[in-house]
Amino acid sequence: MRLTDVWMAFPEVLLALLVIALIGTGSTQIAVAIGVAAVPYYGRLVRGQALAVTKAEYVEAAKILGVPAWRYVLRHVLPNVGGPVVVLASLGTGSAIAAAAGLSLLGLGPLPPTPEWGVMLAEGQTYLANAWWIAVFPGLAIVVVVLVSTTLGRSLQARSLR
């Protein structure tokens, strides 16, 4: 977990830039880079939840009854760890979309004929004076999708806290 703490000390976009510098540019590389940058958050959450669930009374009772470890992990630990991971994933979707668009805007994504929001924003910058909609509508699409995914994540988070 110390390595995870060091990993989390760096901003996600900076780590994504580092990964892209190592593996190259493109759609798949951006997805891998953003995923690699987000790994420590999921690892920390899963570890914390698993430690909390394994100390629960029903898991302790299963251990005392002699239930094999693989069975109480599949039956009790994984289902109780899955909910918070889904909430974190839904909250992280918006930031991942924004990061991917930002990296593509910088020219680290797919090449221009590929229909990607960051590429559309980059191409539309040159036409802002004459055809503003070329850049504005992809930007609005990014904003709407990020807002919707964040709202969905917040509602899932609120439901899980009840």
C-alpha cells in the first residue's frame, strides 16, 4: 500500500501523460493510460472494503463453522466489495472522459479523421471566428456526459450510504 500511496501523490493526468509517453499515442493507449492512473484508487478502496468485511461477524461465523476461504470470499466478501467499486467507477467515468478529451485535444489521442471529442475540439479551434459550432458542440457534449455520469455516481453514492 505504500507504493499505492506514492502513486496517488501524482495527479492522474500527469501519470496518464507519462504512460502515453512510454507506450505511444492513440485511442487504446489513452484508455490504458487513464486506467493505469486510476488503479491505485480502486486498489485502496478494494483493500479497505475487504479488510472491513472480513472482520464482520457473519464472515467470522463462517470461518468458525469451517467454511473454506474461497467460499466465504465468493459469498460474502466480493459482493460487499463490489458496490463501492461500482460507485467509484461511476464517479470516475466523468473524469476519465474529460481526461481522454483533454489528452486528445493536446494531440496525444487518435489522428484527426477519427471522430473523438478532443480531436473535434482541436480541429474546431482554428474555425472559432467563422464556424464556432465546430468546437462548441463537442465541448457541450463533453460537459453534458461528464455532468450526467457524475450525477449518476452521486446518486449511487447517496443510495449506498442509506
